[in-house]
Amino acid sequence: MTVDLPMSANPGAEHWRALLIDAAMAAYEQAGLSGLCHEGRWECALAALRRTPLPSVQPDDPS
């Protein structure tokens, strides 16, 4: 399932937000198919968020 998000000033950030939401939703659904309750499904979704690799982002240089 893909999540449609409104476009913001930072399309790269929206890409990563959608990736994280998709990972969490997929983990939640898979956990449900495995018979876990809501709390167990939520824990699986959080674990998916924690293990999803993100790019290294450097803060903007104020100078």
C-alpha cells in the first residue's frame, strides 16, 4: 500500500516520510496476518520504523 502525501517545500523529505509510513503499515498488516493483537502489531510497526535505513543528512551550514 502506498501513502499519498501532500507535497511540501522538501520533496526529498516527503519521499522518506512515505517510505517510513509504508514500512510501518506493511509491518502492522503482516503482524495481523500472523495473529498478533493490536499492541503486538503496533510493536512490529515501531520495529520496522527503527530498522528502516535513512540517508545521512547534514544540517545546513549557517555561514
